[in-house]
Amino acid sequence: MATLQQVDIGPQYLDEKEEEILKKIKARKQELGDKLLILGHHYQQEATFQFADMTGDSLKLAKYAAASRDKQYIVFCGVHFMAESADILTTDKQTVVLPDLRAGCPMADMADIEGVKWSWSELDKILDSNTIIPVTYVNSSAKIKAFVGEKGGSVCTSSNAERVLTWALEKGEKVFFFPDEHLGRNSAFALGIPDDEVVLWERGKLLGGNTEDQLKKAKVILWNGYCSVHMQFTEEHVRMWRQKDPEIKVIVHPECRFEVVRAADKYGSTEVIINTVSESPTGSHWAVGTEINLVNRLHKRHPDKEVHSLSPFQCLCSTMYRIKPAYLLWVLDNLAEGHVVNQITVDSETAKLAKIALDRMLEI
Ligand code: 13P
Ligand code: SF4
């Protein structure tokens, strides 16, 4: 996998007025026509999001990428792991571009391939690793997905984690789940797995900080990764809203802590959050525990409802925020002039194995 560095796009883009940039993006989009598909994740800032041809949560965007065989260029307004998945799911003739290479996902980086392989070999010392099914959240590198594909496991997203976990536990005796502790714990609880059969694997510690007996008893072993954006929501915020507004309904993303998800009225992927608020009756009151750009968009789109952020602080995904209109214009200008910049490519061996894990998820 090439590790490219974001180049300085220069004052021509960075000092230009946003109004001008937006006009130019519109013109470039028209010029590139049917060759181009812009995919936009729900956490994108509005100025960029408005140019997306398709928008969605991670699962929906992966499906759109897989179904876009007629598009030569896929510009992914999201984060690095999403663009990697798109590259894996598209053909060699298609090009996937991430407008700013610094748009990574810190949670995905918490599961590095060396650490995961070392942990697997630790587990193998006391358990038969053939009975363990690895499941990785889509927020992970292509290398981790390839490892999971090779070991008979699957990818999952926040909208199908419970289904994938059920599949994995039918296939094996235990699941090793990376990298998000909270999505894993919330999904295991929803399936009725008792607390003492869910253990935390602390990165870098012998046996992940567990005893042999704990690991032998466990059904689900959770990597201790987390999303710092969703960790900002607390049970206290839920209590505060309920006291302030008896009509409030609380909806959160499953990357939130267990206590927050338990205290909420509902939880789900970004797509589930949008659909739930959109379909609720006029006059509904919502406190939403997810990234602020999505909450602000819901607030604007539903003036007939009250939509607030669950937290009084701005819970911004600063890496998603890197996809600014200036960077989008820079990649489109280059594509229109026949240059590909910021291409995301996964080497063929990694892509082949990672695709097995992604395809399993799409089948489950
Ligand atoms: P969704 O799949 O729910 O869109 O979540 C992606 C993500 O990164 C949440 O932090
Ligand atoms: Fe990663 Fe969290 Fe940002 Fe989602 S919100 S992309 S999990 S850092």
C-alpha cells in the first residue's frame, strides 16, 4: 500500500474565496460528467456534502462503490478506510481518490496489523485459534481486513454488527472483534451475551491483560479501540436532557459508551439516525449523540422538529472535516486536466484477501 503524503495545494486554492471555489467545483463536475462519482459520508461539512452524487453511512457507500462499474473516477468525501474499501470493491480500471490524504480515522489506526497478529499468536498459545472468528469493523485498514479475510472472518459496519456477530458465533466458538470496543460491547449485549463472556483485550499486554480462564470462558474478545468523537457523549448528558425536556427522545451512534447507549431511547448507524429523526412526527424533540455536522444538517432539514446535539460541546470529527471544498476542487481540476492526484490503491494481495472479508459482510 502506498503511503502518500498530502501535498500543499497552494494559495491558488487555499486563499480563494469559498464562493468562487464552489462555482468552480460545479463547473468541473459538469465537465467530468458521467465519468465521475462523488460519494459523501454524512459527517462531511455542508459545503462539501452538497456536491456528493450519493450520500450514506459506511455500508451504503461501500455498496454504491461496488455497484458503480460505469464510473471511471470515484472521489470519496470521507476518510481513508472508506476510500480503501471503495478501491477494493471496484475494478482495476476505476480510480478512487481521497481529496485530502490526512483524512484518516484515529480509531482505525488503533488496530495495527503487527499488534493484531501478535495478539492472535498470544491467543493461539492457550486456545485453538481455528475456533476463533475475527470480525473487524469497517473502520480498519485494508491490512486488517485482509487478515480477517484470510482467517475466515468478516467485516461489519455499525448497521450490521449484530448480524455479523451472530453469523460469526454460529461459525466458531469465539469472536475477536476489532477495533471498536464499544460497537462490539453494544452488539454483544443486544445479542444477550452475558457480561462475563465479553472481555477486553488491552493492546500490548500479555494475554491482553486477561487470565487464561477469562479468555477460555469468553465468547467475545474486544480490542480496546475507540472513537474520541463518540467518547465525548456521557450518561450525564442524557440525564441533563431528560430533566430539561420531558418530551426529548435520545438517539446515539453505537460507537458511544455502553452506559450512553443503554440510557438512550434508540441507537443506530448514521443512516438509522437520519431515518429515525426524519420519520418522526412533526413537533418531535431529539437529542442526537453523533458527529456535529450530521446533527446540524438534521436541525436545518427539520425546522418542524427540535434537533439538538446530545453534548453541549462541538463533537467534530476533525479528520472528516479535512475534506474542504478547496481540496475537492484541486482533485477535480487535476482529473479534468488528465492527472490523477491522491489515488488510493490497495496492493493486489491485500485487496484479494480484504475483498473476501468485505464480500462476506455484503452476503451476510
Ligand atoms: P456509519 O457507518 O454509521 O456512517 O459510521 C461511520 C463512522 O465512522 C462513525 O463514526
Ligand atoms: Fe473515525 Fe470517529 Fe471520525 Fe468516525 S467519527 S471517522 S470513528 S474518528
